Amino acid sequence: MKTTLIALSVFALSSNAMASTASYDFVALDDSAHTNLCVVSAKQGLKAAKKLAGVRFDDSITCNGSTIRAFAAKYKAQSEVKAPRTVKVIAANNAQESELCVNAATNGLNSLNLKKSEIKQISCNGLSLTAFARTYSAM
């Protein structure tokens, strides 16, 4: 038998002239184990809900009409804000190749004024020069 559970999600929307952000606060309507699993899955993810349930975990649990897996994915992803990753690329030594790697990551491949055949011969930290520049130029 499927357990249907309704967890109350109260959200506050705040909008600016151009953008809006949503914040969810999940409140259990009762103190049942299934309700608690839904709240935990929304706040901490499915893995945390499975850990809380132990052997009693059942994929057929529903939260607000969605499977617990879909519910956790929807709300956990929205609650996680990833901090931007910042990388500083520095030359490992005074070799010309090291300087080319730094310049490619900092200024792009076109700034090197190299032929394609020359670019293909250079590797940076185990990556081709092209892949290295693509990976680290946006950071």
C-alpha cells in the first residue's frame, strides 16, 4: 500500500524588478515517520532520508503527490547554492610551455598566435592546451 503524505511547504517569494528568488520552508503536518522522511528529503536530500529510514525505506512513499525521489530532487536542488569556483592559474616553472598554459587560460588560445600543429603538441597538467584553456579560462 502506498503511503500518501502531504507535507506543507510554505514559501516566500521576494521579487526585484528583474528577478525573483524562491525560498522554501518545509513544515510537517504531523509527526509520522513518512512525513519526517519527506521533510528530510527536501531539506537534506534522498540519501539523508534513506539513512534516517534505514531498512524501512520504501521508494513508493509519496510527498505532495510526487515520489519521494522526485520530491527530494526537486527541492534539494533548489536549496543548494553552489559557490562560484575561483582558480588562479600560475606557471609551475619558467619554461615557455608553462607560460603558454597560463596565457591560454588567462587570455584564450587566440592570444598565443600559435599554429594548430603547435597547439596540439603542448599539454598543461595532463590536458591538451585547448582543453586546459577551455576549462580554466571561464574561472
